[in-house]
Amino acid sequence: MTAVASHTEQDASPEIKSRWGALWPHLRPVLLAVGFPIAMLAFWHFTTVGRPNSLIPPPHDVWLEMRDLAFGGINDDAYSGTLWTHLFASMSRVYGGFGLALLVALPLGMLIGRVPLVRQTLDPTLQILRPVPVTAWLPLAMIIFGLGPRSAFFLVFLGAFYPILVNTIFGVRSVEPRLFEAASMLGCTGTAQFFRVVLPASLPSIFTGMRLGLGFAWVVIVVGEMTGVQTGLGAIIMEARQLSRTEIVICGMIVIGVVGFLSDQIVMLIGRRLLKWSPSHG
């Protein structure tokens, strides 16, 4: 009996090792990605717990505040159960501003990249305006659009516009000239080359610009919602800062980070579907 059991264990051991060896390449990236946040969380916990005078709340307090923001029933104050209202308000501004930036920057970038007259007319002015930070536009936006959501929408649009524009121009100007020659030989000439040659060849760069633009839109939303809006993640972050509610500030930061990450993953997923033919994206 002992010999049989020992033989069975010896046979099972290589099988277990082979299964573990097959799973390890898939588990390793997950463990590496999760390990660093866990280490940061542990450091945060041990440096803040048990210190009542600390300006930074411990993770447990932030977790309780996050639950109260989402569902209420813990603090029962003005912020309880308001997370979804603020989140949807910010999402509407981010995705609306990003969508408008895409509609404007994509055709404009293709024209600048492809038509010399348009490039010579518009590109110098756009390149001068591009380094101006979004925060510098804040007072002017409030003067032009007034206090409220329109100023926030404009600032988000501005934050997403230039990354999309610059990457679109780069993608269009990087198209191989031989592709135009081949298209002309096949009878594709004039404006048809925009849709048959320029757009497909520049899509990898365009999707890079979309990812950067959407990321900047989430970065700018906090600044944009400093323009007197009553709802939005940026609005409650700034209001909580004035009230020294640091746990609400951290909750708002976490929600922006998570939703921004999910938004980026959606853009990447769409890009992988549309760019299967590209060696670097497919």
C-alpha cells in the first residue's frame, strides 16, 4: 500500500508541476500588477493608522467614506449616496468634450497633414497655442462661457483636442508615399485616397492620440469643474478640500483613476479590433 501511494504521489507531482508551469506565464503579470498597489496600501496603512492628528486618513476610513458616498447609511451627511450623481455628471462632460474634440481634431489633423496650404495657414497658430496650459484658459473660459458646465465642457474639449490633433498630423505625414503611388495605379485618386489610403494607414497613430486625449480629458475634469458647477467629481474634490474632508478627496481621486483606466481599456479594445492588420497593434 505504501509503495503504491508513493508511486501515485510521484506521478502526480510532475502533473502538478506541468500545470503550474502552464499557469505561471498568465499569473505572473497579474501578480506583478497587483503586488505594487498592495505594497502601497500596506505602507499607507502602517503610516497613518493610530495617528488621530494625521492629515491623511487611513485606508479603512477612506473605504468607509467610499461606501457612504456610493450607498449612504454611514455618515448620513450632504455627501452620502451622491457618488453616482457626481460620476455621471463628470462622465457626460468628459465623454462629450472628448467626442467633440475627436470630431474637430480628426478631420483638421488629416487636412493639415495632407494639404500643404492648410498646414501653412493653420499649423503655426495651433503650435503657438498648444503649449498654453489648460489652467491658463480657465479665467478666459469663465469670461466667455460664464460659470457652469459650459466652461468645464470647453476645458475638457481643449485638453483632449491637441493630443488627437498632433498624433493625427503625425500619422498622416508618416504614410508611405509608395502607398499613394500604388493607389493611383489601381485607380484610387483625389479625395478617395483620404478614405482608402490616408485614414487606414494613420489609424495606429490616431488611436494613440485618442488614448492620450481621453486621458487628458480625465486629468482636466478637476480643473474644468472649478468653474462653479455644483455636481461632478472635480466639484466635490474641491469642496471637500475646503472643508478638510481629505477622505472624500482621496475617494474622488480613486474613482477618477478607476473610470479613466476603464475608459482607456475600452479605447484599446476598439483599437485592437480595428487594427488587427497592424503588427504593432493587432
